[in-house]
Amino acid sequence: MNLTARDLGLFALMGAVLAMVGMFQSWQLAITILNMSLISAIMALGVNMQWGYAGLFNVGVMGFTAVGGLAVVLVAQPPVPEAWAAGGLGILLGLMLGVATILAAIAVYKHLSPGKLRGAAIFGVLAVGYLLTSYVFGPAKSAVQAVNPASEGYLGGLNMPVILAWPVGAVFAAGVAWLVGKVSLGLRSDYLAIATLGISEIVIAVMKHERWLARGVNNVTGIDRPVPRPVDLQPQPWVQSLAETLGWNVSQTASVLSGLGYAGLFVIVLALLIWLAERALNSPWGRMMRAIRDNEVSARAMGKNVTKRHLNIFVLGSAVCGLAGAMMVSMDGQLTPGSYEPLRFTFLIWVMVIVGGSGNNWGAVLGAFVIWFLWVQVEPAGRWFMEVVTSGMADGSELKQHLLGSAAYMRLLTMGVALLLMLRFAPRGLIPER
């Protein structure tokens, strides 16, 4: 899809706004906004594939993003030998028993005729499997979590380069999406929303409470990064020389350089995804997906397997969200399951897609930049505005305290107002689908 002069102007305006943030606030903040906007753009691109291409309402973006982040720990972190010796094999055996129980229940369901006998047999298989799994898995989990719990208490990962965790995160998210889609996509569309919402909460609950997997709420820190950390760049002579040339301190220069390194990697990934998404959207496959989105009944009448196509695009979009989740964890250098909230990782991504332009890949990218910029800047701007409004009030005034305390909610108010204004005056988004 070719960008018009208006579209290019919108992107140029967004770039100018980021440049103004760097000049009038700090370049570190501008680079941080840029990097998070690029990651959010990848998430929005995944959601746009599902909703804009096929009309699939996925409200579990948070779960697929978290699965991608979990892949970074499982791939990049070094293994914990003591934990593996204490209960690693028991955990693996318990997981295999759990999978075998599910497969046995499925086999019973397929081979027995409907009736009370089949129900009793499935219940018996699940009960016996649960007891065996608990008998093996429970003690092994406790043993692993007891190994140096202050800093470890988990099995660790494969100690491989962190950049390899990005495609693995996409594969993990795609696998979860396949399981969810296989069950729910053949039903009514609202069942998909319920299923994705439920599975995302289950994923977060597992990550929080299964400490043997990724330390749970204790968090995993010190994850290797694909770009040198600022503290590693500061001693470099060329960094110190550059700082003198720019008139900055060394720490600021190192932070900006590290952020630019991430920005370069993220731009490469986003450009590749945009190129692939645009080719797919303008191919016969993309036209078929939009035809299914606009009229499923007619598509079925033309012999298209709608359920299969929905599953394909659902898995593909979720994989993109998982990729973005892995990129974010590798940039942060830590996995914090408690930070995954539906407001940030589901609602905000949907606002980006709607504001940018559903069905348009470039619109989703622009929406991500606009909404994330507002998300970061509105709260301090709201506090400044409230301080100006209340500057003439007495220090002990209850009204002044109330207004200053409400500044923290300016972010949510602004997001709601921005969404309402877009739905009223530009319902198709900033760069609408053509």
C-alpha cells in the first residue's frame, strides 16, 4: 500500500514531535519513547492482522506478549545446576505425565460412543492422571524452589544468545494461539474474545505463581541484552570523546547510544514485518481474508474454509505479539510478571489500532507512536497544568489537594477522550484502509 503525501506528513510530524522532546526535555526520554513506540507498533501490527484482516476480536494480547517475554528467560538465562539436580527431572516427568493425561482423555473421548460410560472414563483418566502428576510434580517443584530462593529458585534457561529468544517467543505465542484458536474459532465470534481473555489471565497467573519456571513475582533480572548496557559503554574512549564533542556527560551519551542501538534493531524488525504484511495483504491470500472478514457467508458459499483461515491469521498475529514481548523483555533486561496488565498490553494496543486505522498496517504503526507518546507525556503535562491552575490557591486548600491528586488520572482521561474524538470525527483512523 503506497503512502500518500498526507500519510508521510503525519509520520514527519510525529518525528518532529519526538525531536522536540529531545531538544526541550531530554534525548534519553525521546529515545525511550521511540523504542517503546517501535515495540508497541509491532504489537499493534499483530492485532491489526487479526482484526483488520479477518475481524477476529482478540482481547488476550497481554497473554501472548507475556509468553514471548517468558521465552527470553527460557532461552537466554543460564541453567541452575543445583535446581536441576534437586528436582529438574521430576518436573520434566510431571509435565510429561500431565500431557499424557490430556492426550489419554482425548483418545477416550474419540474412541468411545457418547454416553455415561464415556463421561465416567474421561473423569477416571483425568483423576488418575492428576494424582500421578501431583505425586511426581509437587515434590520436585518444592525442591527446585528451595534452591537459593533469594536469587534463584528456578531451573533457568539454555544460556543461548538473547537475540534467538525473539523468534522463539513468536513460536511460543503461536503455539498458545493455536490451542486457543483450535477450540474457539469454530464457535461464535464472542467465544474467541472470552477464550483469549481467559487464557491471558491464566498465562499471567502461571507466570506469577509457578516460581520454578521464571521465579514468579520474585522476577528474573540481569538478563543478557543484545545491545551493550550504558554502564559498559561509559569506559570506552570513543564514547567519552563523543560526550566531550556534544557537551553531554558520559552517562547521558552512553544511554543515548545504547537506546539508539535498540532502535536500530527494532526498526529492522518492524521494517521486515511491514514488508511481509504489505505483500501478504495485497496478495490473493490478503484479498481472500478481507472477503471473509466482510462476508463470511458468501466466502463459505465460494468454498473457502473460513475456520482454517481464521486460525491461520490468529496464530500469525499472536506470533507477532509474542515477538514484541520478547523484544521488550530483552531491552528491559528483566521479566516482571506483575507488570503485565490488561490496560497496558491489551486496551492500549487496541486504541493504537483504532486510532491509527484498522486494516492499514501503516496506520497501526502511526497509531502506536501517537498513543504511546500521549501515554508517556500526558501525566506530567496534566500535573503541570494542575499546578498552574492551583497556583493561586492556598496551600491548605482541599480543592487544591484534590486537583493535584487527580493529575495522575489525566492519562486515562486523555486516552478516553482521544478515542471518542477519533470515533466521532475520523472513525476509520488517521490512515484508513483503502
